[in-house]
Amino acid sequence: MAHLAASAIYLLNLRGEIIIYRTYRSEATRSLADAFRTQIVQAKDTATSPVRQLAGFNFCYIRCNNVYVLTVTKCNANAALAFKFMVQVTQLLKSYFNKFDEESIRNNFVLIYELLDEVLDYGYPQILSPDILKLYITQSSVRSFIDKAKEPVDNRATLQVTGAVGHRRDGIRYKKNEVYLDIIESVNLLMSAKGTVLRSDCSGKLMMKCFLSGMPDLKLGLNDKLTLESEGGTSKTGSKLIELDDVTFHQCVNLSRFHTDRCVSFVPPDGEFELMKYRITEGIHLPFRVLPIIKEHGRTRIECNVKIKSTFPVKLFAIGVVVRVPVPKQTARATIQVSSGKAKYNAADNCLVWKIRRFPGQTELGMSAEVELVSTTTEKKAWARPPINLEFQVPMFTSSGLRVRFLKVWEKGGYNTVKWVRCVTRAGADFGGNYEIRCS
Amino acid sequence: MSAMPVGKRLARKFGGMGGDNGRYFSTTKKGEIHEMKEELNSLDKGKKKDAVKKVIAAMTVGKDVSSLFPDVVNCMQTENLELKKLVYLYLINYAKSQPDLAIMAVNTFVKDSQDPNPLIRALAVRTMGCIRVDKITEYLCDPLQKCLKDEDPYVRKTAAVCVAKLFDISPEIVEDRGFLDMLRDLIADSNPMVVANAVAALSEIQENTSKNVFQIGAHTLYKLLAALNECTEWGQVFILDALAKYNAKDARDAESIVERVAPRLQHANCAVVLSGVKVILKQMDVMNNPEMNKALCKKMGPPLVTLLSAEPEIQYVALRNINLIIQKRPTILANDIKVFFCKYNDPIYVKMEKLEIMIRLASERNIDQVLLEFKEYATEVDVDFVRKAVRAIGRCAIALERSAEACINVLLELIQTKVNYVVQEAICVIKDIFRRYPNQYETIIATLCENLDTLDEPEAKAAMIWIIGEYAERIDNADELLETFLETFLEESTMVQLQLLTATVKLFLKRPTEGPQQKIQTVLNQATQEIDNPDLRDRAYVYWRLLSTDPEAAKDVVLAEKPTIADDSHLLDSNMLEELLANIGTLASVYHKPPEAFVSRTRIAVTRAADLEGAEEEEEEEVESSADVPSSSAAAAPVAQVTDLMGNLMDDPLPAPVDPFAPA
């Protein structure tokens, strides 16, 4: 049963207690969650592997905020499917309740039961598109309101649920037709202490927000090499062509068409969605260079000098720059001087945190710190020197150089569409990008 | 009310109350069941609904509310869909414990399955299939038959899955009533989602029957490929997984499948991508066209790499699969080793798998870079990860002959850090390196000997002792070194004792002088008389007899040239690999075990905790370690056998333990 996702799904709190669960096959029981609680959560064994065998069942689990999502199966189920399903369940509930945590689950359990009945049937994932589910799974008061005009609404719902354009409902009307397109890039960097780039790549996504009437057909053009070549000829303006390592698309994009003529065409869902994801490794413009000099003087003193240079155009600026310079556990005190921004020693994370609210382009800033350590005799092992970590956002800048060349909208109604395109490059734990500079 | 901003937001959005269900959990007082019973029978609709919610809340937290069965079922006949769904949910949970009362629900089910509202028709059929009570099942057949031909695709897609449910309860009914034929008809349905669910149901039924239920022929194949482009991402997975079972007639057939499946690699859903890879890999074998296969490998690489930017759990599944895929087609990611470099904040399970893949992709071309990484990892905090990094260096040394020296130099650098567990791990792998490249790198023994006193783990001690014994003639003070270990001979673990025994014999054979002779005497005495371990005693007796009867023969045996080793312990045998590749994306591919190994047909009620951990441990087998002459395989032999052997020895006692080295 390689396409089965789950015999049961459990949402558990961090102590491993059930918040809500639903079984789909007779072999799964409530008590399986106890096995998870005692043998994984209480045994503090959540880091070994997200796929485990317990009590003759296979357990797959993820953690999202203060909730574990757990699925169990008895057979050789599709693990990739199970995990993707769980991730989408968290996204679905987030879209319903605006957040996904223990409290919001408890407060909406009736609705969640309804959703769980709809998203999986006998363990097979069915519909997880929030846009469609919201058509017919709502709060009770809305239900009774629809009941009056039951027939047309429900019939329409079921047709759309299973239809070819399963992600968009009919009859959407906007007074003003608008499309917002955001290019959001997360840069990953791994740099050695000497400044050699060990690894860098950029994962980007195109987030689209559509407020369009009817059933619009959209076509998107980017300045990437393959698309342009297939359109016969290179860019005449002589601008940079981008080589995408890989692209993945939202369900709405016609993949066969992309495969044959590299054309990104689609009927968008209503509202916000992730149209496309891409990955680039060649020719990435790294927005910051970091030069750390860390000297250990004996066992009680460390001298840190960190220089950061922004390499993006002078007209732009980065916001929310946070530099985390790790220091040993036994740090007693740190005296820090910075040329801009604020810095302090954060004992909880064992690092010096330097924050710069606004970092202009083509600028070099520096921090120097004297760190005093409590001398211990027990600490035999040398300090591991974890890497320096950067967090930032650079609006109006793509590290890959990707641009939107055109976005065409066709619709029977022939209306005019207002289009907005923005971009941002970022890194940091919250954004997925990991900007790391090693110190050893 | 514990209403939060969310509640307010929803209230605005849905024009009603919402997000305050928390209060249903709050009642914990005595007589609660009784109170709920009263409320369930209330005439006030609102109160009734609230009561059902309370019952469901109680059920959720694990209270037994089965005694309310008749009262809840009474609420089933309602126009309110939300209430109906809650009652159905209750039925799914408790019908089995109240089979006689469950019959009360049948009428409503049958009525609902004819409701003008397709959502209600589907709901009735979906729920009935989940209630495993014979009496209900009987009544399920007629509605199911109708629903399979319903005009609404939503109902048909639900009915399709219901056939699989029914088959699990009663295969006979499914066959007798012709549901299988109806299900097969649905593969030609105009609606892609119906097709996908029919495929899922048929595939599942096929797995549980010996009959030929679902065989993909040319016609079906065409239907499935056509539906692939249209249906939901989940449906695509069902179809791709079914296609992965299809055996192409010839190269052209295979080609046309690959052509249709390849665009799936660009899908945002990881399960679609992995199932797509599974189909393509299978057809590549049939196509057997080097040019085309090369192009396909090139195409599959980037999507696989992209999976590494997903959630860590998905990364883990992807990495376990990539491990298999590159064993079969190493070119797919040959140039992408960098993407497997560990990030400092990767979860440990991701790091471990990345390391495993880095070892596989390491080559003479990239080894310098890889070694720098491994060295970096060896200074990290997590001890298990550090150890694995050190092992990785050793495995690269063994696999890549021309880079062995570079690897050894890194290991020596790591030994200089004097970090206890790094040193010990390094010594273990260096022993393996010596076995792989005899007589090449022994100059480093001196460095190793400087670290004797830091060794406190049996494996590292045993490795070091093996090295001392094996190279006794080149270590001037081998005698003294062994002496330090021998002082604690009786307290050591069996592993170390066995190595000490063998090493002492080796030392004696290489240097038959007085010191070693005394030592061997003591060791043999202790091993045969003071230690209860039969394996050790046995080995000691074997040596003793050898030495006392024919020292030359002893030399031939103990100092025999050992075959060089290779690191193949991490490679799967080709049959197993093929089987796992046919299961890409599934649990089998994550465990690296065939499905039979962990799927049991019979139900196991409770399994002991010890049995549960098996899954993760079995992969830890390392390079064949110092299997010295009297093979330690005896240790693995059943205990009964060993004691038998001991019995024989006792019946036929050795010559009294006089000096075994006196000329015979």
C-alpha cells in the first residue's frame, strides 16, 4: 500500500498528550499515542529520527510550534506522502485559525474533526486546498445560512472539489483586478574563516496574491536562460541571464506545458499562494562579506573582531541585520564596541548579538569585543568554535538577479489588471536561509 | 469564553461564533455522563448540539462515553450537517462496542445516502464503510452500488475508496456484488480525482488478494497517464505508485512512460517527485539506452537536491532515498557533493544521513574539500556525530587508495586534539586502515602509542591492542605496552580480553624471549582458570594446545597473512537494492529494509521496548573488524554449542598445565 499516508493522525502537545486524534483504519487505536509519549517524548528521544517503529506500527512525526503531528501506519506506507500531508495539515489549520498551536486546536476541535474527515479517507489524502475546503467546511452558523440555499452551493462545491481546476472556485468578482508578485530569496552561505565560499546557494520562491475576477489564464516570463532560449534568441538588452538549477511549481501550473515549451502558464487560486520555488547555485551575489578574527588568549580571555561589508548597491539598504558571534559557555563578561547598531552578550544562546537596524549598501561596519571567561578545570575539551550566523533582509534586491519579464493575464471579461512586483533577499532562522561563517 | 483574536477573526469571516470550543473540555465533575444524557435528550436544538460537542470532547480526552450510544444516535436525524458529522464520528468510534445498538443508525445512513445533497450522500457512504459491524455492512451494499454510479464525482470518488474499506471487512461481498468491475470502470471515469481514488483502492485490494484484480494493460496505462496531468497532487502519487508496478513491454513503451512522467519532477510536492523518480528509474532499466539514461540522470539530480530545502523530516526521507538511488545510479549526484555539506543547525538525523551520502560521493577529485568538512564536523558538539565524522574519514581512506595518506594525516591531526572520544574513534578506524593497506602506514604507530592512557572504551582498546600485537616486531616496547593492559586483564570486557590473549600470543611468537613467555603463561592461566567466559577459555585452550604441540604450526596459524579488507559493509546487495528502489518514498526506503521485514500480517498487541529499537541499530555495522585467527564468530554461536565444546574439553582433559613450551 505504497500510497497510503496514515491509519490515524494525532495532534499532541509537547508532553505527548493527545489534543485531538482521528483514526481511519481499524488497526489504529488511541493507545498508540501512549507509546509515542512514553517511548519518544518522555524518553527525550525525538532527535534520533522522525520515522520510528513502535509496538508493531510505523510512526512518522513532525513538530510545529508546540504541537507534534503524528501519523501511524501498519503497512509499508508512503513516508514522503505522510510527511508532506502532515506539513499541509498544519498549513491548512493555520489558514483556518491564523495560527497552529495547542490552544487554537483545542478551541476549534469540532471544525478540526470535520476537516480531518475530509482531508483523509481511509488513510488516503483527498483535498487539502484551503480555498476549496472553506467552500463547504465552515463554522456552524454559516452552515445553517447556506442550508437555505443548499442545493446550488453544495453542488458547486463538489464539482469544484473534484474538477480540473480544483484550486479555484467559479464566480469570483473583484471591483479592481490586482496581482501582487513577490520574489523572496533566501541565501544560504557556508564560508570558511579565511573567506573562501564553501557552499552558497539561493532558494527562492514566487509568492503571488491574486485578486482577479473570473477564470483568468496567466503566463509568467522570467529572465532565466532556459525560458529565454526556448523563446528563440537571447535577451537583446544584454542583461544577465539566470540559470535555475531546479524549479518546482504549484499544483495549478501546467507541468506538461512547461516541459515542452518552458512556459509557466496557470489558472491561479484566489488569494495568496506559492506559485513557484527555485534553486540557484551559480553566480549568486552574496549581499554581505564577513571577516571574523577570533583570538583565544589563554583560558580566560577571547578577543573577537568581526568586520561586515555590504556588497549590494549603495542606494539600497538591509534591514533587521542580526549578527550572532558565538562565545564559550563559561563566558563571564563581554565588553563590546560597535561602529553602528547595538550589541550585547546573550548568555542563553552563548553568543554576542549585534543588531543593526538599517545597513546601507557598500558599507563596512565592525564590532570588537573582549570576552572574559570563568576559568574552569572541568572543561577539558577545547571550545568548538561554532560558526557566526547572520540574519538580514535586503528589500529590492535578488541575490540571484532574477527578474520578472512579464506577467500576462487573459480573461473572458477582458479587464485590465494592476500588477505589482516586489523582491527581497533574506537569511535567518525564520526565513530558511542560513548564512554561516565558520570561525575555526 | 476563551475567545482569542483568532476567534474574532473567524467570527468576522464566517459571520458567526468560532474558536471557543475549549469550553467543552472544561467539565470534569461527577455525574457528567448523566448530565450529558439529559442534555442529549433535550428538545432545545442548541442544547442538544452542545451536548454532542461535549460528548465528542470527552471522547477526545479518552473518557468512555459509550454508554450514551442510544442518546447520541437519536440526534443523528438532523438537518444540521455539523451535528450530523459529529454523530457519525461518534458512531465510528463506538459502533464496534455496541453492535446491537448500531443497527439503529442504519436507517438514517440509508436515507442519507439518497439525500439530494451530494456532500451528505458521500458522507453517509464514507462513514458506513468505517463502521465494521456486520449488520451495517449488509446495508452498505445497495447504497454503495448506487454511489459508485452517482452523477456527482465527489460521491463517486468517495464510493471508490469505500470499496477498499468493504474489501477489508468482507472480500466475498465485494466479489459477489461485482464491486471490483465497477471499480475498474471508474478508471475510465471522466473525473481525474475519481480515477485516482479508484487506482488507490484497486492497488490496495490487489496487495491483499492472490487473484488478479488490478493489472495495468495498455489501455489502462493510457488512461492513467492522461489523468496524471489533471488530478490533485495526492492523486498523482496514487497513480505514479501504481505505474511503478507496471512492466513495460519494450524500450519504446518505457520511453513513452518516462516522457509523460518526467514533468512530475518539477512538482512542489516531494511525494510526487519521489514517486516520479521511482517510475523513471524502473523504466530506465528497460530502456537500456545509455544516451537517454544519461540525460534522465541529469534531469533527476536537481529535483532531488531541491528536496533538501524542505522541512527537515522531508529532508530525512529524501536523504535515505538518495542513499539508495546513488547506489544504483552514482552519476545522478556525482557533482553535487557540496549540497550535502552539513549546516550547523541541521537536526542530528539529517546530519548523520548527509555524512553517509558524502562518503558515497567522495572521490579523488573532491576528497580535499570533503576532508576539510569532516575535520570541521569532528570538532562539533554532538558526540555521536563527531564519531561518525571520524569514521567517515577512515571509510574514505579505505575506499580511495590514492587519498588514503591525506585521510590518515587528518586522522593524526585529530588525534593531536587529545579529545578523548575523537582519539579513540580514530584509533579504531586506523586499525581498519592497516588491514586495508598492510605495510604502508605503520610509521604512525608511534603517534598512536602516545595516547594509550586516554583509551577507556573497549572497542578502542581492542583496536590498539590488535595493532600492538600485529606490529610487535616494529614496536620496541611492545612488551611494556601490553604489560600495562595485562595488569587489568581480569577486569576488561570480553572484547578486550580476546584481543589481549591473541596479541600476547603474537608477541610471544614474534619474540620468543623470557618476558613474553611469562606473559603468555599468565594470560593462558587466567583465561582458562579465572574467567568464566567460555569463548575466551576456548580460545585460550586452542592457543595452548597449538603452542604446546607445534609452535611452528602456531606461527602459521596465528601470524598468517590476512586478506585485505574493503569497505562494502554499507552497500546493499543488488537484489535488495532493486527491491528497495521499487519502494522509493515508502517506509521500506527509509528503513532500508524490505517491506516483509517490518510489516506483519498478524496483529501484535504489545511489543517489548527492546524489540522496538531494532530498526535503527542494525545499520551501525562497521568495517569488518580485526577478525583474527581464532575467529570470534564463536561468540555469536548459540550458547548450547559452546558449552558442548567445553564439555568435550573437560572430558578429555589437557595435559596438566605444566610449561606448555617445554619441548614435547
